[in-house]
Amino acid sequence: MQCTKQSPHQVQLLATSQKHDQVIILDFDSQYSQLIARRIREMGVYCQLLPATIDPQKIIRAQPKGIILSGGPQSVTDSNALKIPQIVFELNCPLLGICYGMQALIHQLGGTIGSTHAAEFGHATISYEKDSTLFNAIDTSSSQLNVWMSHNDHVTQLPHGFRGIAHTDRCTYAAIEDPERNYYGIQFHAEVTNTEHGADMLNNFVRIICGAQATWQPSNIIEECITSIQQQVGNERVILALSGGVDSSVVAALLHRAIGNQLHCIFVDTGLLRHDEQRAITILKEQLGINVSCIDASHQFLTALQGITDPEAKRKIIGHEFIAVFEQQAPLFADAQWLAQGTIYPDIIESASEHKTIKSHHNVGGLPAHMNLKLLEPIKTLFKDEVRKLGVALGLPAKTVYRHPFPGPGLGVRILGEIKQEYIEALRQADAIYMDELHAHNLYSKVAQAFAVFLPIKSVGVKGDVRHYGYVITLRAVTTTDFMTADWAHLPYDFLTHVANRIVNEIPVISRVTYDITSKPPATIEWE
């Protein structure tokens, strides 16, 4: 069996999830659907994100306490517009429509949707009815809230049973309810941080209206993951490609607790790792007793990358070489039946989407069919913050659990253009200085991600009273809660000055340091 990704359309609901109250989000291709799921999981309530086109039987089997209908880019009046499955109305559970979801709810129940003259994008102010359960315990003196709108169409006439519970200057029905049927709708996005008390509104729907209990906690997740792993694997052996990052480290600790010596981890040194990367692997071996083989394949990777400048080509080569290393090391795990990966929930959703590009390097999902390994993804239902909580509960060191994200191709996509050994060494040293100082100044945990980038361009400087012609290092740091959008981190000038001085003074080939102040969007967080 070839190890390949499965989409949510193919993934069966976890049996263990039936032990928890759960809420389902039907995704109408919204860019914010994952945020809705995260907000609900943060309440301690299990939540699944499913495509609006999913088999209705899967919705029935999930036995949801409530269903949320996401936003989406379409107009409900389009001939090919996604529709709410009929089964949703037959389950008699609470519904919350958000943006497109609200419009679809009203449209399919006999209301009327208007055209674009009331379009609103960005910040808006709603006036709301305090007696609605959706706004329970949200107390503002003016009965107004700042929210985040993103819509062209709008509701012009409500079906029987509904009433308006919020409006803006341009939108008559910014929020609606039919309390008898427990149907609710909001034209704005409560899941984004730009909406005041948005989390409170979602909590009111999930905890009060749906009555869902908060049982989705790390201790429960670990126990259920272990049971699921043991049932899947039995007495068979598992191999894990260990990167030293958060996801694979948590999977290693989880599998070790579940199946012990049946697990064999393989750590591949690509030559593109951060400074002292193997220390994290040593911790896993010595503190947790996990079986790890370390393979130095740096020469193999760097040879294959010679002369390559295109970012996507670099990613594909790195992915191909990972496969080659596993084939070369096949005797180490000749008796293994499973390949474990640190796939998390956002990976599955992105891999299943027709509108997003999968990064070529993601995991080792392309192992050759003749290796005959079954795929084991024990944390594929979890978000990154949940994975970190699991890591803490499993006893992983804080430095491992709370490390900033590191791309699969490593420093290969933080060196612009061709990768050379000289560039790697300079970047690795600059990045280490940056990380050391972030920790020393208590700033590391205050940014979501920070790293250095090597620019293969030269600029004139002066070192030791003589002209110096050296390369450029750019420092990047961002703040974000979800990595879907991010702002550049406003690090203190004195700190940046200190880091820049260290880099220029301690790395002979560097003559200049810059700081990236571009937010996402329009930029991405990584440079390649």
C-alpha cells in the first residue's frame, strides 16, 4: 500500500470522538473555516470541519450537538451555489449560519437575498438586541459592537419565525434568530479577532444553545489516541520520520507511550537544519528512551541541490531525496508495517482543498509503493495549539513544545536562490545569534515565529577600517494567532541594533542586516 494523503472526504470519523459532545462545521469554502474550528476547540468542545458536499450519512453518524454553516465566496443565488444538505434541517439540532451560511439558511427556508448595494468589507458597527441568547452576557453601554464584515449579498426578507437581532447602517439583518427552532445567523465573522466579543458569541451558541460539554482536554485526547494507536497497530512495528519539530516530536512521544519498542524513529540530517538541531533528538532519546537512528545525508542533499535556484524545484528535490534516504535505509525497518507522520488537522484540510497548493515537501507521503507501509497519523484531528498542549502533558521539554515553526525544507527555503555551503553556515550562525538573543531578552515567546533569511546579494561595508563587500541577512519576526494572517513584530530598536551588531561582527561574510516589516498579506511569512 502506497502512503498517500487522505482528504476529509475519505477520512472516517474517529470512533473515540463519539465519547465527546461535538459540533460540526460545514465548510462552504470559507478562508476562515479553520478559525471557527479552533475557537470551538479552545472551549474544550470537540469540533469537526467537513465539506458542505459530504455524505449526509457521515453527518448523521457524528450525532452533532449543533451545526455551524461557514462563510464562502459564492452568492447563494448562483446556479451552482453550494447548498445546505437537507439532512441538516431534519436533525433538529441548533444551527448557526455565518455570512454565506446565514444567507444559505435564509434562502433555503424561503427568505429573500438582495444584491450588492449593501456590500460591506472590513470593520462595521452593529447595534444588537441584548435579550438574544446569542448575545448573552455581552454587556456594552451602547448595545453596539465592532465586527468584521465581508459580504456582497444581504438578507432582505426573513422567513416566518425569524426576527432581526442586530443591524448596521447598511445591513438591516446583521444577525437573526428563530429561537423556537434554535436557528441563528450572523452576517459578520465572529471567529476573527477583529470582531469584539466574537468568541463569546460562539461560546453562547456552542455551550448554551447547543448544550455541548467541554470534555476535549489533553488528558482525554492522550488516553483516546493511545487506545486508537494500539487498536490500529496491534503487535506490528512502526517507523517515524523524526524532524525534531513540535508535531513529529509529539507523535514520537505519543507512540512511545502507546507501543514502546515497536517504534523506530529515523532522524535525517539534510545539512539544512538549524544550529544544534540534533540536541532536540538527543533529549527524546535520553529523557524519554525513544529508539532513534540518526542518518547524516547532508552530502546527498546538498549535491542534489547544486545549481538549483527555483523555490519549488528546491522543495521537490528535498522531498525526492527524503524518499531516496528511506529507500537506502530500508534494511533498518524491513519488518515495519506502518509509517507514522506528524500530520495535523490543517494539513488534511489544505491537502483536500481544490483551491490551495500543497507544498511539495510536506511529510514523506510519497514513499514508493513497493515499501508496502500503511500510514499512521495519530494527531491528524488536532490543531497546532492542541498538539503543544499534548506535548506538555506527555512530558516533552518546553523548548521542544514551544519551538517556532520550521519549514520542511529547512534552511533550503531561507536561502534565496542557489544553496551553497558558505551560505548555509552564515545563515545558521546568524539564526542562532537571533534565537539566543530573543531568549535572553525574553522576546522569543512574545512572537509567533522568528528567523533569519540569507540574501545572496552583496553590499559595501567597512570592517577594521577597510572596505568590506559582504552578504545581507534579513531578520523576520511576526505576531499571529492562526498564521493565516500575521503582523510584523514591533521588536525594540535597541534589541535589533544589538542583534545586528553581533551578526555583522561575528560572521565575517556578512556586511549588512535588515529587518522585514511586511505583514501577511501581502507577504507570506517565509520568503520562499
